Amino acid sequence: MLDPQLKRGMIDACVLSVLCRGESHGYKIIKELSPCIEVSESTLYPILRRLETAGMLNVHSVEYNGRLRKMYSITLRGKVHLQEFLESRDEVIGIYDFVRRQSNDQT
């Protein structure tokens, strides 16, 4: 099972990557994430609010079937954050390799 703190960072990156393709609403984001990672509405919406507060998302409302729907789009800051996440890949792999080597030495 993925550590909750690690999973949170991964979900942030997944949400930002979905929004790189264009603006979207929460339900559609959940559907697009489902092949990769399971996310509920109660998990996604606090993440969207946190990313908005951090300046990584813009939000506006549009009317849809007589109701207001929040639409999310990625900002330049969000794109920079996503790029930094992608650039950390080698470091993360190095950490996993280190842990694997250390744990194998103990057996």
C-alpha cells in the first residue's frame, strides 16, 4: 500500500498532468485519473482547493444543466511544479534502489 504522504504528492502531479491537456471539472478529473490511481471526490476536492491556494490552478464557474460547475485550469506555477516533479524521478529511483540494496544486505 502506498504511503498516504507519498500518494498525496503523486495525486497532485496526476491532477496537474490531466489539466495540462485543458481545463476540466472535478468529476471528469476523477474519471481521467481512474486508470492510474483511485481518487474519491472527498479526496480530490481538498487537493484542488490546496492547489488553487498555492497558485497552481485557476478556477472559474460555468453554468451546466442549470447548475454552476467549477472548471479548473493549470497555471504557469502549476506547470513549473509538475516539471519539478518529473525532474525528481531519478532521485526517487535512487532512493528506492538504496532502500532495496540496504534491505537485501540485511537478509
